[in-house]
Amino acid sequence: MCKNNTEVAALLLTKDISLVNLCARVAAFFRRIDALQQPLLTESKIERGGLVLDMNRYSVAWRDQPLDVSLTEFWIVHTLALHPGHVKSREQLMKGAHVVVDDATITSHIKRIRKKFTEIDQDFAAIDSVYGMGYRWQQT
């Protein structure tokens, strides 16, 4: 057993660790710091024109009609609608949805999301593609 904190520190510092593992630990440390610096989301509902996002129920409604969306689709819509007019890259959408996928998968998610909105409203055009950059939520 270790007798004091110096022995504990010596054990922690002399343990072999791979460079990949060390980098992963440092990256996780910085993610935790970033998460602590983010403002807490105090809104339980986000409303943008005809869109209502219920943050407690993870539900989406468009013009008072509920949409059946997956959790990933919910977070993509949330990321887009949180700051209307701001272009979000595919990487930012992945980060907002807490997934790591390729660009084509994000494009597929956007297509499915648009299809679900257009089933309710044929004139839906709130998700705008910005060529070479990403997508943005247009205020309707």
C-alpha cells in the first residue's frame, strides 16, 4: 500500500501509457472543460416560426403537428434551429447530434428530415442547403 500522496503520484507518473491513450485522455479532459464552460440550456421549448422543439420530451412539432424523428434527427434539427440563419457544416451537425459518421450519412439524415417536414407541409423550405458549406435553418 502507498503511505502518502507522493508515492501515489510516483505510481501514476511512472505507469507506461501509449501515445494514443494519452492523446485520448487529454482530448477527453478538454471536452469536459468545454462542456463546463457551455451555458446550461434553460429553455424547455425552443420555438422558431412553426417549429417547436420540446427539450424535455425530445419531440419535434411543425405547425402544431408532431413529427416522428429519431434522436439523431432531433439533435440535427436542434443544432440548425438554435441559431437561425447560421450555416452549420456537416461536422458541426455531427457534433451537435453526438454522432461520428461520414458526410453522406449527414446528407441522408437531412433528406429524411426534409421529407418528414414536407409530409406535413408541402411548402416546407426552412432547411436551406449552402453549397460547399453545409445547411442552415431559415426563419419562416
